[in-house]
Amino acid sequence: MDFQLLDTIIKNKKNIFQNVSNSIWGFAEMRFQEYKSSELQCETLKQEGFDVEEGIGGIPSAFKAKFGKGCPVIAFLGEYDALPQLSQKADIMHKEPVVPDAPGHGCGHQLLGAGCMQAAVAVKDYLLENPAGGTVIYYGCPGEEGGAGKAFMVREGCFEECDICFAWHPYAATFGSVSTLANARIEYHFTGKASHAATTPHLGRSALDAVELMNVGANFLREHMIPEARVHYAITNTGGDAPNVVQAESTVLYSIRAPRINQVYELVERVNDIAKGAALMTGTSVDIKIGSAYADVLQNKTLDNLVFKHMQQVFPLAYTKEELEYAEKFKEVGDPKEWIMYQNLAAKVSGEKGASLFKGAMADFCMPPMPMKAGSSDVGDVSWNVPSSWFGVACFALGTSAHSWQAVAQGKSAIAHRGMTAAATIMARAALEIIENPQIVQTAKADMEKAKNGEEYCTLIPNETKFGSF
């Protein structure tokens, strides 16, 4: 493989994908509403010679772009949805929205999608100069933030032709692989009976009381569930603003997480029982709807080691003086606990050498694949069906939390673009090595089956549930 040629290909077109990333940052579209973002990507990939199929899986903002023929079929999974109420002006060190309460890219998905596009186009261009059998696909995957878009795409068979999938995520540090927690999002809607809270309170049945009792019950449950599990909730409908009216309706949205899918199943049943108990205590009824669910990411030893090998060849990134000065300003307004966490993690896996590289503003160091679980991603659903590797690359200054205004503010910066291109280079190198050595596919498939540990993929999402239900 001629990696020098690949690097030249990536360098010659990097401005295209930086512009795509910046445009998507500006669009800042919420889950399943990413129409401008998907349109821009589709048009760019058509110009690059890909065959584009839009609206796959019945989701208007989902698509796939395909080039080549034959096996192996290697896919890159892009995301491009924003988060609510995170609008933020770029490159400033204080919170200041572009539009108050508007969405913003606080999780770096503008970089994530553009970087996966960049990798797919680089592999395509390389194959044009060095013809070989193989197919490259870029999947536009909407609705990762709370919508589990890939889980719905898996259900519709969108990834069945793939042999290998690659995905990455922007962070404030770089690591070869981590896993995630399986997750289910469930809406509990309570219905009671309205009445005058002063004159005839005995005639009312408070749905808000039911929500509050459910939340109390869920909090008591925490002592009696596995320590790795997580239960979060948000009251999305309080039933009104008038305290002198017994609330006839109220809704709470739960996110229930655990290390494995089957553990989420068990925990969901227990939380459902708490909801039913709250309804019995208050004389109300409860309607339970699962809107989305995520499997945990299955780490793949073969693919993760392949990614890490190329990651070590790409890093360090040799930031410029200007880039480090920029990062230092954001480190100062970040959370010290964030970068101390990464520093401690680096010391744990790489000793003093690793910890010492976290003393500046950028984590210009890559940690090896680790068997840890953090957050949730619908990449997990793909990884249970197609051998996949999911890794992180530093695109933000140390101290930058995901889902923060600081992450949005750095989203168009040189350090963000440098990280995006590094991720694209790592994925493209790994993909080309698989094309040259297709036997890797079978080893990766065996690793996937071993990681399942006898379990089969299943999802909590009912067949009748449509994407974007809530």
C-alpha cells in the first residue's frame, strides 16, 4: 500500500470536507430533520462519482453513497445531527448563542460525518489510481442523538451488504476503541382527572403526583441495580402551569442504560413496574412507549488492533504554535476534572509516558483499545450485525465536555479539522489494508461472534414504532 499516495489524496481534498463540516455546523439540524446536511453530503458525493440512494430505511435524511464493485464491502458510518439549545458562536471563550435556544453541534457530529466522507472519498480515489476489487460505502445516518437512527436502519436491512464498518467520534482525547452502554428511551405518560385543587381536590387524580412518585421509586431502585447501570429522566410535560388545578396529564422521559442489551431488558421491566405502581397509588393510568433503543458497541479485537496500528502511525499530529495557543484558551474555560480524568486514564494504560503527554492543552497521544463502557451510541446496533470498529480522536482542547458550548465554539477550528482529517486517514488506511488482505474480514467476523458471548442481537424497539416517535 502506498500510504504516501493516500496522504497526498487526502491533503488535496481536505478543504472540501472542512467546508462540508463547517456548513453542517452552521445548519445545526436536530435528529431526523437534517435535510440540508444530508442534501449537501449527497451532492458532494455525487460530484465525487458515488452512486447515491436517498431516503434509505424509510428515513428521509438517511442515505448511502456507493463506489466500486465486489468484495470486501467496507462502510463508513457518518452522523450529522445537532443537540437542542446549544447554539454558540465560534471561537469565543464565553457562552454566547448565535440564536438563543437554537440547536448547536455540541457533540461534533459535523466533524464525524465529514470525516467519514473524507475517508470514503480517499479510498475511492486511491482505488481509481490502484484498481482493486472492493466496494466502499458512506452511510448517512441521522438521528443518533436520542433517536437511534442506525437501529431503525438495521431493522430495515440497510447494512446487510456490508463486510466491515468503521466509525469514529470527536473527543478531547484519542483512543483506539471503547465500548458503550446499551440504552433504551421510554416515555411514560400518565392520565388522571382534573379538578379544582382547593375546592374539590378529592375529586381529582393527579398525573403529576404519579410522575413524582415514579421518580422517587426509580431513585430508590438505584441501590438495587448493578453499579454500571444508569437511569436518567426528564419531566417533559408537567400538566400545566396552574397550581390550583389537579394535573390531568403528565409525562416523563426515561433513559435506561446498562452494559449489555439483556441487562437493559431486565432493568426496563423493573422501571415499568415502578410506573405501574405509581399509577395504582394515584388512581391514574400509564401509557408506556419505547421510542428508541441502542445496543452496546461490540469491540472487535482484529479491527480495533488494525485501527490502533494506523493511529500510532498518524500520531502525534504536531500542532502549530497558533493551534496550541488557541487550545490553551479553551482549556482555561473548560473543566479541569475532564482533562484530569483523561490524564489518569492515560497513566493507567501507559504509565508516566501517557500522563506526561496530557500536560498541555491538546492530548497529542493515542491510548490503546480499552474494555471500558461510556455513553451510548447506535453504532452498537450495527456492531452486533457487522464487524465494526469505533474509536475517538481529539478535536477539542482538554477540559472540553461533550454536549457543551465549549465544544460548539471549537467546532470550526483548525484543531477540530486536524482531528477530523486524522480520523479520516486512520479509517482510509485500515480500509485499504482490508481490501489488500480480504482474509481480515473472516477473522473480524469470528471476533464479532466471540464478543456476542452466545447472545443474539435484539432490540427493544417494537416493530410498529416509527423513527422519531419522540
